[in-house]
Amino acid sequence: MIVEERVLGHIAKAQTEDVSPFYIYDTQAIRKKCDDFSSIPYRNKSIHFATMANINPEFLAIVKDANLNVFVNSLKHLESVKEGGFKGPEIVFTSSAMSENVMKSVFDENVQVNLDSVGQLELWQKLFPEKAVGIRCNIGGMVKPYSTRAGFFLGKESRLGLTVDEIKGIANKHIIKGLHLYIGTDIFDIDYFIGCYRALIELSHDFPELEYLNFGGGFGVSEQGDEFFDIKTYGEKVSALMEEVSLKRGNSIQMILEPGRIIGGESGYFVCQVTDIKERENQVFVGVNASTAQFTRPLIYPESANHPVVIIRNGALLEAENQVNTTIYGCSTYSRDIFCKGKQLPRLSIGDLVIFANSGSYCASSYCEFLGFDKPKEVFI
Ligand SMILES: Cc1ncc(COP(=O)(O)O)c(C=O)c1O
């Protein structure tokens, strides 16, 4: 079942003549993902939810209650997580091209900082001499990088992090207390994660004062809703790796993870209502009372974003029979305001509720004002 029974019941009850678009989240399912990460056997670890995936205060409260920490990449999100009760090293701040003012602000908050370039490291050392810090590493030269949905995060084509040569060339290696890595997004191949981590570990031998290895996020959520990232197997493999590193160094190195999409991706749904239907040759265009400016993954990734669709009619699930080639479009004049193209769906009617699954991450948080639609309400059940 792509939509949890409990969630379906709640949405079905909500069906009235006119339903404004909204997000609905399954709190228990979010909590379960947090617990799955906390259950990774390696003890000296800290799991930091990547808040760009969802910055809603209620979402942050679930994450906090599950004893996860947070990772942010901007001062605005830093403020949001502080309001949510996170402080100091519970917050990882990793960004790029930080100005002096941003550096001073994060320094004052005593958060864990990872710097993105040689220039940023020089600026940091000038502002805060001898203050230990982490660096973001582009280990592309040591592995065969994957191109993930958002392109390359490693290798020559990535703008992020210090290259292997730059890392080796750092003069004051003793001020580096952590190495940070982010290998890409929506990856299911556990061996790729581990291979990249091994490359980072190889680099870490040059850093005598190392306290942590931050392996970032990137854990896959499937577009079809038919594949699930195996956190248990991943946890066993990464734990064995960390035990090996700590043993070799003779001291316990902290492992940091920054899961984003996986924490709430499968636990959130976007709901809108059919408001118009156009019959065309070999396909049906279905208009809804929402815009992709309110549900942006199809806008950002028109070629690859794909959210399983479930329909509710008169309070009940619509059977997937007599399917037709359907394109669901938003209620604006923007030609690319398209939720999905050429999906096989039952013939829809005005008033039907359309539920887009796998919408708990990078959806509500990337709402934009372009086109002039309201930020949808977010409901947690
Ligand atoms: C540095 C860093 N860590 C973690 C994440 C979260 O990634 P994901 O949602 O793929 O797990 C991101 C997302 O862009 C990131 O840039």
C-alpha cells in the first residue's frame, strides 16, 4: 500500500466540496525512520537530519523527540533549528562561499562547521586562529563518481568541496578535526557508499587530530514507491568500517550521518483536488486546484521526479481500472506547471482528490512564491 491506511482515512474524511491543497504526514512513520538510523550499531555516532528536506517546526519536533540532531546549510535554517531547541554541536553547519559575517555567526553559535574550499579555510584561520574545524572533501579523484539525480557531487564536475590534491596540501593539518563527504542523492547501492567512505578514510590518515568522519546523506527513496533503502545492512557495514578505523587509530572516531530525504520522504503526501478535465487525442489533461510552485519536485526535476498517485472519490479509494493516459497540470498559466505526464490512471472526475505519495521531503520545504499560490497547510497525524 503506497498510502498508509490511517492517512487515507484522514484524507477521505477531509473530502468536502472544496479542499485547499495540503500536505499530510504520518508522524509514526517519520519516527520509525529516525529510530532505524539510531539503531545503527556503531556507538560513537551522531545522526543529523538534513533540514533542507523539511524545516517545518512540527517535523523538527519529531526528529528531536527521536534524539536526532540536525544539519543546516543557511543562517535562516540555523535560526529555525535553534527555535526548535537544538544548540551548539547538535547542529552541523555545512555550506559554501560563506561570507565573513556568516562565519562569525556560526562561530558564535559553537556549531560544527565544515568548510568548502581552501579559500574558506584561509578565511576561517584568519578570523579564528587555531580554532579546529572540518572540511568538505571531494574524493572524486579516488572513486568512480556516480551521476545522481542532481548531477555529480564528486569529481571534476562537482563544484563542492576541496579536491584530493588540495586536501593533501593543507599546511596546518592539526586544525582539521573532521572530514565531511556527501556522495549524491537517492542512492541505493550500499557498496558505493562504503567504497566512497573508504576513500575518505584513506585521506583521514594524514590528520592527526581527527575527531569525526561525516558521511553526509544520500539514502535512496524510490520514485515508484517500490524500493526501500536497506538501513539495517547499511548500518552493519558502516559500523564494521568505523570499528576498523577507530581500532587502527587507537581512539574512537565519531561517525556523523546527515540523512535528509529518507527521514520523511515516504511519510508525507500532497493532496489536491481535480477542478478541470480536457479530453485530447489519446490522453486526458486533468487540472487540479494546486500549482507545482506548491509542490516543487516536478518543477525542479521535470525529467525524473515521479510521485505515485492515488485517487479518492466520494471518500473512498478509486480502483485502478480502465486506466487512461493522464497528465495532471497545475492551475496557473505557466506551461511547465505539470505534476506528472502520461501516467496510467483511472478516468478522473471533477472533485476527486489526488494524492501524491513520497512527498514528505524537499516538497513543502521548497515551496516558492513564483506564480502566486499560498503555502499549503501541513498536517501531522
Ligand atoms: C551536505 C549535505 N548533507 C546531507 C544532505 C541530505 O541529503 P539526502 O536528502 O540526499 O539524504 C544534503 C542534501 O543536499 C547535503 O547537501
